[in-house]
Amino acid sequence: MLTSKQRVRLSALAQGLSCLASVGRAGVTEALSSRLTELLSQHELVKLRLSGENSGERRVQAEDLAARSGSELVRIIGKVAIFYRANPDPDARKIDPGE
């Protein structure tokens, strides 16, 4: 579970990142979950574009993706969600979320 300070730090780090995937017309699919899991393994911090009509629908999509990928939902800003999952190997970690 991320603290509020860690969320702020990760959000700041994600500001310069591009969205690497997006939720399509089919919604949250197994293929998208697999893609997010793969991206998190490579980058640890990933931005993803959501497609919901309202903020409640986008939150459900983001929480579903976080649960499927085993990641933390850092923040949702508009139609963009930020996900974080630390690399299981401490020596291979690229991002330090802070304390």
C-alpha cells in the first residue's frame, strides 16, 4: 500500500511519461491486463488512457486493471491512470517511490 507521499512522488515522476496503452471499445480485456503486466515488468511506472464516460466508470476500469496486474493505482487524472508495481528483484528496480 502506497502512502500519500509516495503517491505524490510517483505522480510527479509519471508527469513526463507518455501513455503506453489504452482501454478500447471492448473495455478491460485479458489482453489489456496482460499488456499492462508486461509494461509494469519493464517500466514499473505506467500511464494508461481510460475510456469510461464518467469518472466512476473510469475508476472501476482502473481498479480492475490494478487488481488483475497486481499493481497499485497511484492516481487517476481525467482519463489517464497511473499504475506502479516495484520489480521483485531489488537490484533491478528503476524507481524508488520514496518513504
